[in-house]
Amino acid sequence: MRYLAVLAIVTLVVLHQDWWNWSAVRPFVLGLPVGLWYHAMYTLAAAGLMALLVRYFWPEEHQD
């Protein structure tokens, strides 16, 4: 399970570099620039991963 968590973290680190959006054919998504839209979705994914990491990997002695 820990390997899956590490893989998810590494995947998000790699996805943070959005080099494929720089030459996007469609410059706007729902009225927002594609880079801004991508980073908004990336932020939601990172927050979701952090919530899962805290839920399942936080040490027992630090929980309420």
C-alpha cells in the first residue's frame, strides 16, 4: 500500500510539469486559459491525495 502512495506522489510531481499544455491547440477551456484550468484540476488532485495520505498513513499516536 505504501508503494502505491509513493507512486501517486511521484505521479503528481511529474504531472506538475505541464509541458504539453504550452502548445495546446485549444487555448481556452470553459473560458479559462488551458494552463490555469490544468493547475486548478491539479490542485484538486493534490488536495485529494493529501486527504487520503492523512487518512490512511497518519500515525495512530497523533490522531484524536
